Amino acid sequence: MGLTSAIIMASSATTYRYLLSAPNPSFSPRLSFSKICNPSLNRCRRSLSRKKSYRRVCCSQVQIEEGTDEEACELVNGAEVSIGEGSDTVPAYLLSAVKNNNGTGILLLSDVFGFEDSCTRDFAYRIACNGYNVLLPDLFNGDPWGKERPKSLYEEWRATHNQIATKNITTSIKWMVEEFVAAGISKKLGIVGFCFGGGKVIEVLAEDDEGCFGLGVSFYGTRIDPSVAAKVKVPVLYITGDEDPLCPVKVVEEIERENVGGSKVVVFKGRGHGFVHRPASVEDDTDAEEAFTMMRNWLHNGLVVEKK
């Protein structure tokens, strides 16, 4: 099933149904929702001043953010889907812009807290709001890392779940190629990731011999090996903070010196790990908005403009 077969029907001013006629057995929608997005809103913000200006949006209904121009909003359709077959089946969220959809597919890779984490899902909504079709897969088979777990168990958890994530990413890429590239909807895919997922972005692109992806964005990717990054043939936007111990500046600076595939490195002064999708202060929030704009322009110039 291609996205062209998805039909949107309005049953009232605030209720929509996402109808998917899917002859392809690898695509199984289970839950659907619609919402109107405010592209400038990050629901995970901690800024008290902004809490007074906005109200939260529930994924089960359509609401307009207070102070938002309705004409500037994108209606985003979302569906909980299962991709792949048999033991390779991967749960995922597929978020698609209805208004001004540019036909481009983006694979979004989560941090260790998984694809159901609210901050990651909100970021996926924001990307979709800008005209994209975003696939957010479950990398850990329903067993993401939890903050309540003892830190002493993390390395053991990561060792086993790293392999699971690699397999699920492979399944997700195969599905996206079939749905977007082979169907002629998108010439190239984009890939974006945070933390664990940001490191995976580099691994995926280094092994992308088929040239499925046109570019990537790595937000404070962890455990990036510069020798692996040197194998990447497409532009990657690296974003991190100079106070992030999990994505050392010296690593991304080494990558920048090599100028791998026309890549770009942006280091935000005073910012720590996770500041873009989990801003913890007003200062984080400001830089998070700037980083999002950089990513948006990177995707647009490298995928949308390039496609025309």
C-alpha cells in the first residue's frame, strides 16, 4: 500500500478518520488519529512562561493551539502500524502531513527511551507538520530503557538491544523503500536520530550501499566512530552541545575536519545532552528552536528542493 491510497474523510469539524486500503500484508494499521499541529510548539518544554501561552494537544482529537494561525497549521494524520512479516514484524507510528505533503519519507530513530516516549513522538509530529511522512519504529521490541532501572544494568541492556535495534531498523528501511522509493513517491529518504538513534544514523548511512538515503541528521549521537562516519557518502548534519559528555565535541570535530560527504557540525555552547527534544530550561528551549530550524532547512534543501 502506498500513501497515495490513504483517504482522509471528515465526519465533522473536529473528527477525522484515516482510511487505509492495504493489500500489502506487511502494513497493518491498528490505531489512527488526527491533529492540527503548531510547528513552533514543543510540548516537552519546561519554560513556565510558555506554559501559559499554549495548551497540550491530545492525539485523539483535533485542537488548535491558542495563539496559532489556523492557516499556518498542518493537519497531521497518524497511524499505529505493524511493518514486516512474521518474527521481523516491527510496531511503529506513521505520521503524515495532509496539507502540502511533499511526498518525502523520513525515518526517525529514537533514543533509548523508545518510540512511545512523549518527547520523541512530539518531535515526530513537528517534522510531519513541515510536509513529511515520518516513520517512528519501535527499536527495542517493547523493552526500552527506563530511568527507574539501575544504571549498573545499562551496558548489559544495551548490548542485547543494540542487535535488536539494528534488525528493526533494517526492516523499517526495507518497508520505507517499498512504500516511498519503489512507488516513485520519494527519490531519496531522510534519516534523523537522537542519542542512541543519532549514533545509529551514522551506522545506517555508512552501510547504505543502495543509496536509499539522501541525507541524515544526528542529534548528539552516542558512540559514533569517526572511522565509520568516514564511510558515509551523503551529507549529515551533526548537532550537539559543548557540555555533552555522551557526544564529545572532539569526536564531531574530527568528523568535521574530514568534511565527510559535505557534512556540517553545529555545537551549541552551554548545552548538554538531549537539549533539542528534551529542553530543561529556557536557554535549552531557545537553542532547541534554532536547532529544529537548522534541521528543517537541512531536510528541505537536501530532499525537497533537490527532488524538484
